[in-house]
Amino acid sequence: MLNLETENKPDLRIVSDNNSASVTLDEIEKFYCPKNKKEFLFGLEYERLSLDKNTLENASYEKMSAIISHFAKILDWDLLYDKENIIGAISNDCSSISLEPGCQMEISLSPKKDILEIDLELTKIISVLDEIASFYDVIFLGYGLTPKSAVDDIKIIPKRRYRIMNEYLPYCKDSELCTKMMRQSAGIQVNVDYKDSVDAYLKLKFLNLIMPFMCALCANSPFENNVLSSNKTNRANVWRYTGSSRCNMFYQNIFKNSFFDFNKEKNVFKNYIDEILNVPMVYIERDDKIIPIKGKLNFREFMKEGFLGFKAQMKDYILHQSLCFPDVRLKKYIEIRNHDSSNPQMALALCAFYKGLLNCDIKKLIRKFNFLKLSDIEKYNKLLISFGLDFKVNKSFDGWSVAAKLFNIAKNKLSTKDRSYLTPILNILKTRKTSADIIIDYNINTAFDLVEFLK
């Protein structure tokens, strides 16, 4: 087995940074400042589970790397490697496919203006991937958690980043389910632009307020390890226990510090950075070598003290903030991350949903939903795991009525063309049944029945 501690031990005579200066807070803040964006774009990152067609166990890395290689040849994409190992492929316009730690397949689309553009590219990629996969007896499943393979039966793919995450993250505070997150989970992420610090602030606040209801609306993982549970979304439960310092930092720190008070609008980047600096570091890279840190210091300490002769660089910060996992994450855009994977139609529905919502005046939206309190978000996050949208917010609202209110606002801000993509969400709200509710009602009790049901 690869030993990162010894194989990647840095040669300080060659790769130390003693002659360079540490990155400054001002330089980091500039990373978040948008540059005169003329139009707001949307991106989609869509994960599906990769399963052996005959056993429904997780597909092997060998098969998945062959599928990627075949895919890249057909579409004339460039292969992506970690050392000699294939880990993905990328197009000329930076759309990509890549493997998550347990061989989940992620499709990441370059930003688009229209949902139709997202639809066309996603449909093309899925069509080619699915056809190639059938040749290798692999199927891709839009579902939140592996239905059959247990966490200990799934090998981490040969990617150095994942190996070192696997060696360190499971031993952090409140991270007992981190290995399940890495190996078993699959989700949908929608990326949205912001125009300035105030816009970023308002979108972060509003999206954090509604995230529990969106997560519950997408509940699609009651079945795991060949057993049907009473939970609506076991994937969300896994993420609650993937490390409090890097997953739930908003609830534990930012909300308590009144991060989202309106007088904090213009300081959103500084305040966000301040929280990221406190998160323990996992590793840095130099000259294509990985230098493990494994929580020995946080980024603030790294900026002040360095580590083994290395100084904090901008690329280190960008890597570090990508290893922090709040439900709504700030980069040069905003990532809305906490949705169970589902079919492609649901992924497109979420793109349309957020497009409609974020076309509104966000300040007015926050006032419309002033009955939702940031201090209650963690309570809702715990309730939705077991109950989906079947929980009370107050005397007037339950989870379903909040989701319906959001839906109606989004629908009214979309063109007729974009509105048609909302049909999967409309059907959920009409029947008051998420995918998880239906799976539980049907009492599905084998992985093969689940796959047949989800086709």
C-alpha cells in the first residue's frame, strides 16, 4: 500500500519555499472578488453511483478507468491523470468527468446561461457514458448512497488526494461517517454566480436558510447496505458526521458570530476567509509531490509559521478551501451542495429552481421567509434526515409548505421554456411524496428491486 508519509516526504533542499513570501489576507480576499461579470451563469456537478450490473456492488477502478479512456477517445477529450492513474477527462471548454473516491462518476459542466444548454450537454455526456458502460457491464445510478456495497468493501481509487483524506479525515471530531461520505455517497451540486460582496452575502444567507428544505425535497437514499431504513436521506446523515470543523462550520461558528447580520454585508469575504483559516489543514502540494499536514496546524498558523520550510501560497489556500465542506460553499461562485443524487431530470429541475429563485430581489426573499431562523437550521437538518419535509417549522408552516412557497416564487421568475424543467419538483409537491417516500411506501427490500424501481 502506498505510504504517503514516507513516499511523499518532502526534500527541503529542492522544494522548500524559504525564498518566497507567504500569501496575504488581501491577496486571498481578491480571489473572491468577481471581475465585472456581465451575465450570471449556472453550473452543474452531477454524481452517479457506478455499479457492477450483475452484482450491484461498486464497480472496480479498472473498469471505470477503461470507461473514461473510451469516453475521451470518442469525444476527443483529454485524459486527466494522477501520476500514471486515469482519474477523469476534460473537454476544450472545461466540462469534465471524474471519479470520486469510491468510483462514483461526477459530470461537471462548464458554466451556462440557459438550462437548455445544460440539458443538451448533460444529455450528450450521459448518453455516451451509459452506452460505453453497458459494454463493461457497469450501470450508473442516480441515487444518494450505495444500495448494496458496505463501506469496508469499497476501495479508494488510486488518487493521492483521496488516500491522504482517507488516512486523516475519519479521525477528526464528529467525522465517524467520513469514510461513507467518500466511498458511498453521491449528490447534485448547482453553482451560481454573484456580482459583488453584497450579492454574495445575500445569496449565502438566503441559500443557507432554505438548504434544509431543498435537501429534504431531494431525499433519495432510504435504502443502503441492502437494507431499507426509516431515514429519508441517509446521505445527508453521512454528511452531518464528516467533521464538524469543516462541514458544519457555518452552524457552529458563523451563525453564532452574527455573520449574517445585515451590517456585515460588505465584510462577507473577510468573514468567510476568517472561518476557513481556522480549519485544520490536510496537505499541500509542491512539484507534484504531496506533503501531508493532517491537522497539525490550521491555515492561519500556516500563514504565520510555515510548515517544514514551506510558506503559505495562494494555491495552498485554494486547495484548502476546497477541503472545507459547508452545505453552501463560497468560491469565485457559490456552490449549492446538499442534494441527494437522482435522475438527470431532477438535476435539471434543480438548476431551473435556483435560476428562478435567484432572479428575484434576494433582500425581499429573505423578508418573505423571515419566519425561518438561522439559529434553527441545524435543528431542521437533523429532522429532515428521518422525516424529509414532514416536520413542523411553526404553527403556519411545515416543510412541505415552505418548499411549495419557494417553488411558486421560482416558477414565476422563469420563462416558459425553463419552467418546463420544474416538472419533477412539481410532481413531488403535488403528491407530497419524495423519491424516498415512494421507496419506503413500496417497501423495496433488495438492491435489485431498487435499481429496477429507479430505472
